[in-house]
Amino acid sequence: MIRRFLEAAGSWCLFLRMVFRRPEKWKIFWKQFVIETDKLILSSIIIVGVISVFIGGVLVIQTASNMSNPMLDRMLVGYMVRETLVLEFCSTVVALILAGKMGSNIASEIGSMRISGQIDAMDMMGVNSAGFLVLPKVMSATLLSPLLMLFSFALGIFGGWCVVEMTEIIPAAKYIAGLKYAYNGFYVFYSGFKMALFCFLISSISAYNGYYAEGGSLGVGASSTRSIVVTSILILLFDLIVTQLMLY
Amino acid sequence: MIKVEHLYKSFGDLQVLRDINLDFEAGKCNMIIGASGSGKTVLLKNLIGLLEPDSGEIWYGGKKLSDMGYEEKSRLRQKIGVLFQGAALFDFETVLGNVIFPMNFFTDWTEKEKVERARFCLDRVNVSGADNRYPSELSGGMQKRVGIARAIALNPDFLFCDEPNSGLDPYTASLIDNLIHGITEEFNITTVINTHDMNSILEIGDSIEFICNGTVLWKGDRHSIMHTSCRELRTFVGANVLARHMIDESE
Ligand SMILES: Nc1ncnc2c1ncn2[C@@H]1O[C@H](COP(=O)(O)OP(=O)(O)OP(=O)(O)O)[C@@H](O)[C@H]1O
Ligand SMILES: [Mg+2]
């Protein structure tokens, strides 16, 4: 079990070396980068947005109902919601959702190109197929995903505000004051960094699984399932490690 | 020129290729023939470096394939055109995009020059008016022809075709045969064709290697194939009605 894991990690590193070879032509790379950004990042906006609004709203209700003690300032609801969102939800939970969406997209797309011989055809032209197919995906996912995290953060807070306005569970002014209370910009950086790291793992591991898929369409299915399971576990593991390193 | 020496290849317990020795000359259509499952595709994939042989050497010109580094292999591959058995067109590109694809990487031509060259290649394989369609919208035979157009887009020195005319009607099949034969002679290409189509064997088989159970049982050309004494080959050839008549007549 441990040996198999180490072997896979080793060949994943070799795969990354192929991916990060200098592109044959930068013009082609940038063209692919734009296409992948549309497919991986822009197309995730709706799902991330919807989830963030709802979670933001739910967090407000839950926090408020757990702080019925009159000794506690109601402002703390806004503060807690903000911290929960930025520290854990907007990076880790959103990344887990993306592991499903982005991961299965990448693994099945590259996997079906593998089994239909398109990757072989590319290699036979002398094109670095791993570079051409995977590098734009990894770069786009890693560099632009922090924007998704910021977007999710903003919409989460907005969702909370909507609930505050509609239910008057706490005064809106208190909510806003809480949001501003003891603001620490480093947390945003920490969260953005986590998001970039997670999306790097998602894109590179799913691409790796797809790239080495074998056994027809069943193999493609298996590779996409494996990507999601492996990346989800790794996201949780790295969440722990990064948090320990950066926040403690 | 391509040379193969003592090539062995197996998958697990299954020994697919056994002690293959071959010489492919430039300017000729070199055919590898054999029954379905005899190992033609596996041999071809070994030749172009998509599969690693268990043992044995493959020489391109004076250089061993196994000695080449990444850069050198990539340069060699730019000189190789391959038509895969299933065509393997890129389904994210249109027909025109597929033929232009290698040009994007390895030429500095303008967009107009690339389109011109691609149209020219597509014309030669008799595909026109399908420029903007995607591979999934083409018939199997059309995909094959676009695959050939893509393989010859950069004027290769080596051309490998895995069953170029299976799935084509007899007229188009012979058109493709003659196209491949034509450019082979015209540009002095080293062409290797996998096939089990008797028509093309008799039409363009300059040099023929018959593979049976993973070994080369017989070598010759389209003239000598009719007078072979190799029993397995006679069975193979004799399965074709016309060829059977020809054998009977010559005896
Ligand atoms: N990746 C693989 N793993 C295991 N066995 C394989 C693999 N590829 C091919 N084989 C086996 O090798 C043998 C030769 O296959 P190959 O595809 O070369 O046949 P072929 O001569 O091209 O047949 P056809 O004319 O039908 O295309 C077959 O028995 C096949 O099962
Ligand atoms: Mg075959």
C-alpha cells in the first residue's frame, strides 16, 4: 500500500517534469490557457457562487442561534461568519467541490484522448503532449483559482447579509461592524494560497490519472473516480499541514 | 531507410513478436501483411517508438532509436507521418484544424499559407467541403482520409500507415493506395504500410513482409507473392477470390 503510493508519487513527479518542459511555442500555450480558463475557472463561477451565498446565509443563522447569551455582542456573529468563510469554507470546501467538478472534467477529457490514440498521435508528431494538454490546465487552475476564492468570500458575506436583512436575526449594522472587526489581511492571503495549492493538486493529479488511463472507457471512468478520491484526501491532508505551518 | 534487428515484444505471457528482422528502403511502399491479430499494429508501434521492444534494435538511417534522447526523438518525429488504425483525429479540432495542427508547432508559416497547404493535402485525399466539420461528424472512411492528409502535411521522410484503406469503398481505397505510392516515389519517402487488403498488396506492394504468429515467414514483392510456396501465405492470399484465380492460372 505504502509502496504503491510512493510509486505513484514518483511517477507523478516525472509526469510533472514532462508537463513543465518549455512549451514549443508560447503563442500556442497562451491560446490554450485562455480556453482552459474558460473551461475550468469561468464555468465554475456559477456553482461556487450559488453555494457560497447559501452557506453564508446558513452560517449567519447558525452562529446567531448559538449565541443567544445576552452577554455576547451580536456583532460577533458577523465576525465569526467572516472568519469561518475566509479560513475554511472559501478555500477548503470550495476546493473539495472543484475536486469533483474540475477533476472529473480533466481526467475524463485527457483519459478519453489517451484511449482513442490522440495522445499517441500528438507524441508522434514530436509535440510534447503532456505539455500541450496539461500545462495550460495546471497554470490556469493554480494561478486563477485564488480569484474564485475571493469571489466565494464576497458572495458568502453577501449571502449572510441577505439573511440579516430579510430575517433581522441581528441588526444589519451589527453584522457589518462584525465583518470589519479585527480584520487580518493575512488570512485572505493564507486562504488564497491554500486554494492555489489545492487547485494545483486537483489539476495535476487528475491530468496524471487521465494521461495514464488504460482499458477503454471503463479505464477512463476509473481514472476519473480515482482522481476525485485521491485529491479530496490530499486536500484535507494539506489543509492540516498548511494551517499548522502558516497559522500556528 | 529503416532497419530492424532481432526485435522481440511480449505483453505479459503473450509473445506477440519474435525475432523480427526487416529492412525498409526509401522510395518504396514497404508492406507488412498478415492476418488479423498477427502483430502488425504492435510492430508498427515499436517501429515508431510508441512501444518499447523487449529486445532488439531499430535503426533510422545510421542511428539507433533507443540511443536517441528526448530532443533528438522529437526532431525525428517531426519527419515521421503516421496514420493510425483508428485515424486518431483530435476531436477538439475541425478537419482543417487537424491538418494544420502540426504546422502550428513546427512551421513559421502565416495563417494563409497553413490553410493553403492544408487544403492542398485535403484535396489530394479527396476530402473537400468538410473543412469546418468536427471528426465526430465524419464517416469512418473520411476520418481515415483526413488522417492521411494530416500525416503528409509536413512532407514527412517516413510515412507509416496502419491499414490506410480498411473501411473505404474500392474506388477510394485504390485512390488512396495510388496517392501513397505516388508521394512515396515523388518525395523518396520510406513508407511502411500495414494491410491485409489483397488489392493494395497487388497494386502497390514494392516490398512485402508476411507476418504470421509474430515472425516474418516470407519476404518478396507483388509479383512473387503469386508464386509462393509458403503454405500460410498461400492460405492468406487464396482467401481472395481473384487472387485464387490468378494462382490457379499461373499453375
Ligand atoms: N496493449 C496490449 N496489451 C496486451 N496485448 C496486446 C496489446 N496490444 C496488442 N496486443 C495483442 O497483440 C496481438 C497482436 O495485435 P495487433 O493489434 O498487432 O494485431 P494486428 O495484426 O494489427 O491485427 P488487425 O489486422 O486486426 O489490426 C493480439 O493478440 C493482441 O491481443
Ligand atoms: Mg492492427
